[in-house]
Amino acid sequence: RKIEGVDTFILARHGKGHSIYPTGVNFRANIYALKKEGCTHILATTAVGSLRENIKPGDLVFVDQFIDHTKHRALTFHDEKVIHTPMAEPFCKELRALLVKSARELKLRHHSKGTVITIEGPRFSTKAESHMFRGWGADVINMSTVPEVILARELGICYQSIAMSTDYDCW
């Protein structure tokens, strides 16, 4: 499908009707399929819980860093050889800049950067875990950004999350 002349693919990572739990998502297959279709950029939507008072429900967060707190996910395409993919800047600066500009123009409540911590799920975090994640510097929490961003980076795809805070996490 084309949007303003640009080929666009929509992939429901959790399946039709949100039927696949976070650990069950085949992130490698999804990212690989997008690459094979010719995708050079990924805008990934994600619902997040806020770990900060200033990130209110309904706010958009254009994350620029992640903390991986997953335990059971394939994190690389390179099972047969050692490849060290740089992750200092895991998200796409160019896409983030466009999103921030658009959010400003549309007067949307947003945060131009932030750190997302991805947990395994499907359960939510405990209060003790949320306090720890806040202490680590996480601003929002979800169950999907990792390993997507890592896998996209390995394949040279520019990846940016559009995170919407749905609630405050339990802290």
C-alpha cells in the first residue's frame, strides 16, 4: 500500500486481535520479512507505562535509548558467527527529529527523548521492580521494543518507536 507515494507495510506484531503474547512474538521473522520487502525505515508503535511523573497518560515519547530486561528472546540474526553491532545510538535520529517536529506542529504532548525498559511480560512489574527501573534511569516500560530495535539495527533498518503512555506504572 502507498501512503503519499511511499510503499508502506503494516505488520501487527502481536497478531490479529492481539493474540500473541510478548515472548511468543517471532521478532526475527517480522524484522526479516520487512527487510525482504524492501523496508528501510520502521516506525513502531508501542503502548508504555510511565515511570516518571512528568510523562502523563496520553503523552507521546520518542525514545532514544533502551534497557533490555528480557530473558527469553532471540536478540540477533547472527547465531553462527560473532557480530558486534554498535548500540550507542540504537534508534533513528532522523525519524525521531521528524516525529518531534510533527508533534510540535500539531501541539501534541510529547517528550523528544527517553529511555524505555523492555520486560519479558506478559505480567506487569512489581512495585519493587518499578522502583529499581526508575533508579536505573528508565522513563517508560513496555514488552516489545527489545529485540525489535536490535534486530532492525543489525539489518541496517532505521528504527524509531512512537511510544504512548497509557498509564503510570506501579511505583
